[in-house]
Amino acid sequence: MTVNDQAIEQEIQAKGKTAPRITPADIEANIASEHYFTGYDGVLGEWQYRKDTGEPGTVPPMEVPPASVALLSFCVLVLRNGFTVTGESACASPENFDTEIGRKIARANAVQKIWPLMGYELRSQLSRQS
């Protein structure tokens, strides 16, 4: 069973909890941009960069088995302050790979990393006020 952030927020509101807290809306408002790519996209990008700059050290993309990295989805979330968090999603069976699903899972994993960061920031603010 997974915990749904919106369901938790509804329960908090239903119980009349009104103290300062981080909400799903706060998390979303703190995301300035989001970027998605697969492991294979990364291999292609690295290869092109090294080719363009003359840096040695990587094999051409056609020598990398695409299935070994193409089933790995990444999400990079850039926060308003410029800090970044990442999320990943790996698919074991190539037949089950779906770009949209991989992106959703990778984004959800990245969002989960924002909660403790914003929670720490809020707690610091509350501590300074007392």
C-alpha cells in the first residue's frame, strides 16, 4: 500500500491541523522546472559531448546495448532556489517499458526527496521565531 500525499493532506485538514506545515501545493510551487531523459539519452549525450570536445573515454552509443540503459528513466527537478533533486525509475522487462509511466514514477521519486528539504527549512524558520 502506498501513501498518497494528497490523501494525507485531506486527512490533516479534516482533523483541523492548522500549524505551519509543508503541503503538496507547497512542493509543486517550489518546482521551477522538470527535465526527463532515459539512460540511453544520457549515453548519447555524453558521446556527443565527448565527440564535440575531443575528450576521450567513452564508447560510441551503437556499442552500448540500448536495452541495458534505455529502460532507466530519470527526472531532474530544479527548485526555485536552483537546488536540484533527481528521481529514477527502472523497468525490468523491456515489454513493460512505457515512457509516460517511467517519467511519472521518476518524478514521484524526485518529489519525495523535496519533502525533507522543505521540512528542514520550515523547522529552521520556526526555530528562529521562537
